[in-house]
Amino acid sequence: KLGVIDIAKTSEVPVVALIPMPEKFKSFNSWDKFKFPLPFTKIVIYYGPPTFISSGSTKEENSVYKDVVAKELSSLEGQESDYLSQWSDLSKENPLDILIF
């Protein structure tokens, strides 16, 4: 769907693909593999580069933007195991540390 692209185009703000990664979670056997974070777990949010939508873009260009954002989101999801293997790199003294990839 192009809803996010249309909103970004109208409001003139970029679209940023992001994925939250909980350290401990309950996974549901559903179509989207929903993960429910357990209480008191760490959650790190990984994000991709901003995608700027031209205010004068056509429907065809909007479809290309949609594909770019979908590809970035898929890329973040595909690297999930790499992210989770680096939990030990998070500072135990400062829980607000961020891993940057």
C-alpha cells in the first residue's frame, strides 16, 4: 500500500524503516511472526536510512519509493540474527547505549 508514501509526500518528511528487537520475547505462530516483548527486557530499535519522497512525484515514482522502503525493511529483518548475537555488546552500565550498524 502507498499510504505511508502519500503521508510522507504530503507532510514533506522522510520515511524511515525501523525494526524493534527485544532481547526476550514470546513469538506467536502468525502470518507476521509477531514478537511480544517480555516484561523488563531490553529493546533495541534498528533503523535504515531516510527515504525522501519528492513532493511532485507521480504514482509510478511513488510505487518505486514504496519498493525502496520495503526492501530496506526486509534488509533489517534479514539481519535479525546478526543483531541478536550482539546483545553482549550493549553496556550493562548504561542501558541507553545503541549499537550502530
